[in-house]
Amino acid sequence: MDDDLSHGVQLSLLGGFVAKKRVADPHSGVVLAPNLPVAQVVIDSPLPHLDRIFDYSVPLELDGDAQPGVRVRVKFSGQDLNGFIVARVAESESARLVPLARVYSAVPVLAPQVLELARKVAARYCGTVADVLRVAVPPRVASLDKVFLQQAGERASLSAMADAPLDAEPPATPGHSLFADFPHAEDFLTRLAMGDSPKAVLGSLAGYGAHSWHHQLAQVVAYCQISGRGAIVVVPDLRDLELLEQAFASVLPVESFVKLTADDGPNLRYANFLRVLSGDVRIVIGTRSAAYAPVADLGLVCCWDDGDELHVERRAPYQHSRDVLLLRSEVEDAAVLMAGHSRSSESQRLVATGWAQELLAGRPEVRKGSARVVSTSDSYETERDPAAAMARLPHRAWETAKAALKFGPVLVQVARTGYAPALACQRCREVARCRHCAGPLMQTRSPGSSSNMVTCKWCGKAETAFSCNTCGNHELRAIAVGALRTAEELGRAFPSVPVISSSGDHIKTTVPDRPAIVVATIGAEPVAPNGYAAALLLDGDSMLRRESLRAGEETLRRWMNAAALVRPAKDGGIVVVTAEESVEVGALVRWDPAGHAEREFALRHELGLPPAVRLASLTGSEADVEAFQAALKLPAEVRSIGPAPVLVGRGGDSGDDAPDYRTILLFPYPMAAAVTATIRALKAANAARRVGSPVQVRCDGLDVL
């Protein structure tokens, strides 16, 4: 994986900045541990120049508990900071050391392989190890630590008394293969069961039923368990996690796997983390942070739908679950499975470079297992309905919904939540703005009322007397229709059919298997037990017109995730997509995500754009960004774009603060490790010297281009 797999480098304070000696009070009377009296600690600080190891002495009374991996409290520049012991050594370069202030618990929550992974993630994303560990290790619950230590002592006693080691959990039987229609998949599973570490990219067909992706991933993990190894599966959201948990429970013993997600609350999350840390459980499913689970003898890492932006951590260094799992596979020599209904450009790069093999169903099986897709923009449909290109819900889509409602639920996918999320002046079509903050106005449905209210998206203030700044008109019109408005209109069109909405804060995981219209925003589509009878994919043109390098790829991903929930064509399933003719529409009609990904990656490679190359964005004031870039002294092979002003977001009418500027650096993979190391070193040096204002560095940001 080129630089992705390179080892992180230990930063030091640069440019003549000398680290201060941490001197203990010689008259304190502290008695040190007789063996390995020095503890090497990584402290919890976001400051780049403190991203290194610091030595502390170990008092005798803390000798037993102060082991590698435990949480500690230390004194640093007059402050009390938390940290982790990463090693115990006999000597230090410093003559005098400050003693450890406290050991919170003897539980070694930071496993060695997780520490190594955190260093690699920090190196790849130009971040600090402390920032990564804040995600990797969940917050402590003291009462659970006590229970863990007690149980660990009991297990040690039983092991010492027993003549043989305790019996392990028997491996599950994978059952009937769900990959019979996938060439090369059986070979992948066989190698996995034999203890090998194959790498693959899977294109799943179904999103519901016994052959859905949830059950396929459960079966893959069951094969991995045959080899006696553990597994990690990461999904983007809680809805997918809930369905995956149900599928795992049908194949594996309930006690053989756990969920790891922050939404479970601190107690349950930490309890499950400790079960994994103890080695009692070796299979973990969860969201982003589950990628760091301390699974013993890890044999498989799997990421579902890696194109979903929910896989990107919202805090620095903004790492992606896919890259974390790829780095971990190298740290622990584990198998890799990237799975999805569609295929991201990043996964296509793994296939194109030969690092991973593709697992795809044969074309006859694809035609049998997928729904029939109809585009309202093809020549046949436009001849029948010339107004189809102008209508949000063309006549063909309405007819399809009416016919399908006789056999089951119908899914309607819309791009936006809310009622009317974008408004404009009725006369001049100028976007309606708030008179208080100049934010865009939107129309919402009042709770418990049939009336609508106009509010500002930014400040939330109600607008009761709108007046257009351009022409003075007082009337508004909707220029975008949200899920609630769509549900209301369809409810009037089909008065005898229940309408179910899944959007915003009211996302449903499943819906009953009976006639109903299900209006869902992208990513919030519920699963019908026996599949939808039909699906209407609206607002495709607005999604394709987004100003993003990934607009086409992302739109196809959203379409295919919805279409996979529809019954196959042999059972009457049909999908209607209302968008102008494009390569994405063609790929959906043919159900060819691999072909689209191959074409997209080839274009990116030709143009020198991610993921064919790596990307780093520098954001800050114009002077600071220019100075930072100049100090990097990068080779000529690194392309630079900018600096250019970043679009002002909320509160853009203030006008007092200068806008941020951004420079984009594009560099090939062979030199990526050197470039990111240079950026990290410069960040640390500037922070130590307090040179200028901080410059935000983001690597491979999905929203930059």
C-alpha cells in the first residue's frame, strides 16, 4: 500500500528548540521501583510539538500497576495531564525525572498493536498520536475496571489449577454458501478458513433477505472463525449496525461477538471493550471507533460501504475507517474485505494495483438477482411522455408506484429532508435570504399544525414579513422539495395508502411488508423484510450537479443502495430513476458499479486527481498558508493549487474577520510518506516556536475537491 503502510516517525522539537529536562525534587524522598524504574509515557495533548515520548520515574508504590498500556496522571509544565505508559525501561537520557503522579487502574487498555496502529494513522494523516488514541480507547468507567481485574485474577487462578487450557468457543458452521454465484469467492473463503490473509473487494447484490450483505459478511466472519482468529467489521451508521447484529446472531453464538459504538453509552461501550481486551470475545462489529478494537489474533478486517462519508472521523486528524483498517491489516497481517453494493474509487485502486481481487457475481446472476431499472430520460420514455424531463415525478414513476402498491411497499428516495428546504422570490427567482443574518430561508411544517412557517437555516429566526432585496416582492416559491413535502403530496395522490417518512431525526430501520409509500432521504432507507415492490429515485439531477469531484460516484452509490432493497426483476421488482442521461444512469441500468469505478479511476489517474494521488489541504489565513507552504520546500513533483479563499459559511455577513484561504497539495504515492512527515515536522516546529497562527492540515479530505 505504498506510503499507507509506512512506519510513523517520532517527531522531535526542531530548529534548535531544546526540550526542557523534567527534574524531580531531589529532596522529595521518592523511592523508585528497583526494576525498570523509568516509564515512557505518551501524554494526552493535541499540541503537535508534544507528540513524542516523555520519560517519568516510577515510584515504588506504583511499581505493580504502572505497566505498559495503563492510564496514568503526570505532571507536565505545572499541569496535570493524562497519558498512557507505552514501555518500562531501565534508563533515561534525562538525569532527573518527575515521578508518575497516579495510575488510574492496572487495566492495560492500550494494546501494543493498537499503539502501533495509532502511530501509523497519525503519520498518514499528519496528526498526533494522542488525537488517534482519544478515538481508539473509550473513556474509563472505574467500577468496570474493578470487575475486570477481579475476573482476570479468577481466570488466572483457574488456568493455574487446570491441567489443560480452558476450552475455547467452538467455531460456528457457516452453513449454505451465499457466494455460489460469485467466481473466486469460494477460494477467498477457503483461504480465510485455512488461516491465510487474502484481500478482496466484494460487490454485493441484495440489501434485504437471507442473501443480503448482512448475512454475507456474517458468513465471511464465520469462515474466519474456523481458523481460530478474530475479526472486525465496520459499518457507517447505527441502522446498518442493527441489521448486521441480527445477521450475526443467526450464524454465530450470541456471546461470541460484541458491538462497539459510542451511541451505546459509556458503560455498555466500555464493558464490551473490556470483553474484547480480555480475549473472551474475538469478533467485533461497530462504527468508526471499532476499527481500533484490541482483538486478539486478528484474522480479518472488513469495511461496508467505504464510500459513505460517515466513515470519516469528525475530529482531527479526520481519518477514514477504510484506511485505518488497511493499515491495521498490515500491522497484524490480517485479511481484508471491502464490501458494498457500489464501488468507491479508493477500492477500485486496490483492485487496479493488484493488491486486492474483485468478488463479483456473474452477469447472468446479476440480471436474475437485481431489479429492473427504468430511466425516464431514455428515448422510449421521452417519446411516451415529453414532459418527463420537466416533472419531478414523471407519469411513468406515478404509474409504477400505483401498480406496485398492489404487491408491497414502494420506496421513494429524495435528496433533502424537511418540507421546503430552499425558497426563492416568486417574481425574480432570487434566493430568499434572512434579513437578520443573510442565511437562506426554508419552509417547515409546524408541529401539530397544518400551517407552515418560514425560518432561517442559520439563525433559526422566523420570517413573517418577507421582502425580496432585489425586487421588493413579498411572495415565495419553493426551489427544492424535501421529504416531508414529498410525503404530503404522495399522500394526497394515494389517499388510501399509508405514507411512512424516514428522514432527519426519525429514521426507521425496517418497515412492514405491506402496501405503503415509504419516503426516505438518502442513507435513511428502511429495509422491507421481503424487499420493496418498486423504488422511485427522485432528485437525481440535483445530486449529480453538486460541485464535487465525487458527485457522480456518490450519486451512483446512493442509487444502488436504494435499488438493492427492491425485489429482483423476476419477482416484479422495478426501479425508476428520474435523471438526465449520464454515465451514472447507464451504470445503474446495467447494474455495473465495477465498470463505472474502473472508468472513474482511469479518468482520475489521467488527470492526476485523488485517489490516483494523495491530497493534503492547508487552511488558515492567507499569509500563514503561504508561509507554511514556503517553509515546506516540497519537491517539484508536488502539485500546488492555491491559496484560494474558502467559501464563507454561517454568519458570513459579519465581514470583520478575514476569510480563510486554502492550498491543495497533490503528490504521488511513492513520495507521500516523505511529504506527510515533512508536514508533521513543520507543524511541530511552528507550534513549539509559536510561529504564526495554526494552519489546519487535512489529508485526503472527501469534501476538498
